[in-house]
Amino acid sequence: MTDSIENRINLAQAYFNVNKYQESIDLLEKSLTGIHSNDLTILEGLCHSHFRNETYDEALKYLDKYEKSNESSLPNNLRLLKAKAYEAKGDIQAAIAEYDVIADICAGEEARCNYAVLLKKQGNLEKAKELFETILKNAELYPKHYKKHEKEWVDIAKAERI
């Protein structure tokens, strides 16, 4: 196999898929050079790999680099990852700030549910209750496939609601 950026990215994805996050990171970091130093695909892979590797500061570093390389913009899936990384590393205020921005703009209920659970832990019961109720209302209003797809978050909302 030829040592190319494309092959490294593909191999890094294969490592990621079998939970070999450090191997994925090593390949992606090796690829982040020259004209590929701001490659969004590589940066996104590094964000996810570092998050799964529980190296949250590194995940946040690459999320910031992605944002700077993408005209100060992060897609919603990476904004959610950023909130989760802040939460995982214990920076609760930063996590709350991120969740507050994305809870209503991310597709699905994961961001809203994570935000509600975090707010509940922090004692903000009124806002948490409102978010849990929104999740449950959405599950009732939207088609069956939505409820099925969002089952994990709906179940958490049912269990956690106040």
C-alpha cells in the first residue's frame, strides 16, 4: 500500500472503528502537514479520536483548530463534541455554555438531553425540567421512526425528568 494521505485517513478510520484511537491519532497527526495542515477531514478525525481516547484537552485543541480553519464555524456535530469534551474534562461552565447554544439547533435529542442532565446535576431544576419535557413532547409529536432513533435520549428524559 502506498503511503498517501488518503490511505492514512482510511487506515486511521479503520483503527478508530476498532477502538484503536491512539493508532488513529498517530496516523492523522502524521498527515496534518503541508497543504493538509488545515484539512478539515483530518482535523475532524483528530477531534473524534482524541475524544474517544479521553484526551479531552487535545480534542478541544483540534476543535479550535478546525473552527479557525473553517471560517470560525463548527458544524453542529462538532459543537456537540466540544460540549461533551468540556463536560468530560470537568469544565462545567464551558460545557453549559456550549450546550445552551446547541441544544435547540442540533438534530435529535442528544444535545438537549445531555444539557438537561448536566443542568439537573448542577441544581438548575427548572431549566432541566423544561428540556426533559421538550424531549418527551418531541417524541410524542414526531413520527415513530424519530422516537425509535432517539430512544436512548427519550428513555433518559423519562428516567431523569423532574
